[in-house]
Amino acid sequence: MECHGAWTSHDVMWHGMNVFGNLDLDVLYSKPVECPVGNCNSRMAPMELLAHLLMRHCPQESMLEINANWPTLYEIELAKLTPGRNHVIAVIAYAGPPNPSRSCPVTPELQIVHHMPMLMLLYITPPEPDVEQAYVFYLVSPTDSRSVNAHVTLIDCTFTHEMRGLRCLRNSLDAPLQNSDRLLHCNTDYLVYTAEDIQKLCEIGKKESIFSKIILYGQPDLFG
Ligand SMILES: [Zn+2]
């Protein structure tokens, strides 16, 4: 396969258009996802899982605190994923821009006022004849906050190639978002990669595993 040093979003976009037509994105919100805390094994819809993580588990067991403009990487082991299911990629307590006047560590006393809880999920479409599989990444939080958004990309195991997905709105009737098309919002849009995109990254890294890079921006304000 021919690999270029850097891909333009057009490469991804052309493939993404083909798979996107068959995708009912709203359905993802009702698909159960497994709780990522070891030995829990509970399964529930993504929004319920967020509440479950906050109420049934200690935040420091499951959540990673992230400040604004701070890139974090999450390994995605492809062999462990099941098509037709949601998977938790990251559980985040977003603290926003650093604020010296308040303490930020994720502790049992984590205050929802200070940290915006978020999940990054991945859904893989089931295999169908003549339709390329889609890898759909999306963010879930308690609000449709437009003041917080994320730059999400995939990177191969050697950290040499970064790939942007095709950003799609959850509801095609929504007005186009004002922000840059490089940013992913909570509960409103999605990032789609094709199986071919994922395969390209695996071939570069020579491993059935890739990384997702997330950088969050904005001021978390759940009640604003
Ligand atoms: Zn649990």
C-alpha cells in the first residue's frame, strides 16, 4: 500500500462519505457500553454510564483529570474491540484552563462544579457486504456544552503519522457549528474513520493497536 508522510482530510473524507450514508448515529446513544472499572462488568447506555461512574465508583478509579490544551494519548487495542458495540476509550474529568486559585486533583471529593465529566466512545459498525466498516468516535458529557470542545486525531504506534477523521453532525438538520471543523463537541457531532484508515495506521505501526490523541479546549461550565 502506498503511504504518504501526511494525509489530507480529503483522503479520509472520500471514504467517510461512503460509509456515513448507512449510519444511524442517534442509535449509538442507546447501545450499552461496559463499565471500564475492573471487575464491575455493568453494561448500560453511555449517558447512564457517566452517572454510574460518578455515583458508584471513586473518580480516581476511573477518571483522568485533563487541563485545557494538554494532549493525552489513549491506546486502542483493536483485537479487543467488537463490531456493533460501543467501547469506552477515555473517561475524563476536564478541569479547563489551569486556575491557581482552586485545587484540581481528582479526589473522592471531586466536585462536578470544577470538573466536567466526559466519555470518549468508539462504535464500530458491524460488517456488511459491500459496505466498508466505520469507526465512529464521539464525546459524551452531561450537557451539550458548546463552550468545551476537543481536537481528536488517531496516531500510529510509532507516533509518526497523525490522521484526522471526517467530522459529522449528529443531526443533519442542525445548523452548522460556528467553530472550526477540526473540533469535536460533546453530544452533537462525531468523527468517522473507515476500516481502511485504521488499517493504514496499523501497517505503519506494525501492530494491531493505535492511539487516540485528545486535546480539550474551553471553560467547563455545566450550569452556564
Ligand atoms: Zn461500574
